Amino acid sequence: MMHTKLCNAVVLVAASLGVTMGTSDEARAELVMVDAIEMRAHRADVVVIGTVYDIADKVAPGTSNRPGVKYREVAIATKRMLKGKAIKVVRYITYQDPRSTLADGQRIIAFLDEADRRKDLVGQPHLKGRLVPSRMNAYHSEAVMNLAKLPAPGVPSRDFTMLTDEASIVGAIRAAFSAKGLKPGQVNLDAPLNSALYRSYYSGSAVMVTVPLDALTEASAIALLAHKHVWERTEGIKVLSHFKSTANIARLKGLLKDTGTATRTANGLKKVVFLAREAAYKTLVSWGVNIKKPPLTK
């Protein structure tokens, strides 16, 4: 299914994967990146559900060297504070006019950052001590959403489903906050071909979702190691590379005899590669494990 809003999607550099592609519009594949709702929640300083009750146009005073800055302040009457200090009214600043998507009385969910912690906002005095919409690292990822009219076809989750109502969104966020073993950073997962997330964003190439590095992600990676398809086992190894442990070292050592193969093309030459075996070996080496190199090609 061709998504209609992919003009800003990243173009896949197929040559790096050993795939030869034409240059016509039909042959161009687009790699789509989306942020899971759980990743947005972890990244933000404040996550609030509430009702919009005011949108005000304001101007920050200028100086002799700098003109005044026009901005909008959105006030939200708090209904649920999922992250951040519990206050009755949350206000955030935006330079864009939110009236095209928001109106007084609408119930919204907002992922907000403390402007003082954003390096890209340094040197803007009117933002001192204020909140701004979170900066999203992927396309199709909104920081403020109208809960009565969520983006079609829904909001992506770490389990490759599309969430379509407030209850499921809140449940996913709370589960993310209660997950153990959270580490700094994130990882991009390939969405399975049969998943709702993949079908929602597919545009001729891979669909990837950004998720947090926590125990839930580690457990999902471990489960993939036993998948019947070598591509999925390799994906599990890639994700597990962020979770070095004695148990995971043992798991990857067990894959050094994996027989799954794929054909790789480089410089016009084809070779058959033991895909999962190669990924396991490289990960173990990167962890500093002293291991004998197994045959990686046929």
C-alpha cells in the first residue's frame, strides 16, 4: 500500500545492500522511519493528556540587534499527567499556528521538552523555563495529537501494531515506563511484513520503528533468535548487540553454527553468506569475546 505522505521519507541507498535498482520513479524504494509511541514518551520531558482551553498569539520583546519573535502559547487543562510534575495547567510554546489542527475544547496528548535542555533552542530568551513540542527523530511522528482524530491509520507501537484510541495509547506508555532495564539510546527495528505497522507505511522498501532500549526490547530480540527465518534471527542479533550479558554471550555462541544463508552481491560478484552466523560472530567480537572465527560463507 502506497502511503500518501512520504515526500520526506528517506530514500534507501540500495547499493549499500548489494541490490541493483533502476532510477525510474517506479523503481525508487523509500525506507520509512517512525517513532514508536513508547520511544516518544521516553524521549519527552513531559507527557500530558488534557483539554485545550486557550491558544494565544504572543510576541517576545526584541532588542536593538534582534527583532521581536512571534510565537503561540497553547494552554492545556490537565486530565492525565503521564510524565512530569503534576500541575493543573500545562503551557507550551510553538512557532507554528496550531489552530489548523487544534481548537479550544479538544482533548489532546502532548509530548513536550524543557526548552532549557534543547541545544537547538539556545539563545532564545523567551523560551527560558518553558515547554516546547518534543523533537521527533522520525517522519510520521507527531508531538501533539488530537485524541478525537488521531493520525490515520493510527499511532505506531513497539509491537508493530497501530494504536487507534486513547486507552491503548495510555496503556502502551505506562507499560513502557514500568519496563525494567532502561538504557540510554534507541534501536531501529524492521517491521515484519505481516504487521499492521508495515502495511500502514510500506512504500516499496523497509519500514523501521524506533524503540527504547529496555528489557521488553531485549526479550523481543531473544525471541527472534529462534525464528524459522534467518532474516528475523539476524534482526534479533542486531538488536541484542545492545544488551551485552553473560546469558546473551552464550545465546550468540549458540548461533555460530547457524545454517541460514542469503546471497550477497558486491562489485558484481555474488556470494552465499551465513547471515545469522556472521552477525553473531561480529557482535561477539565487538563485545571483546575471544572466539574462533567460524566459516561465514559457503
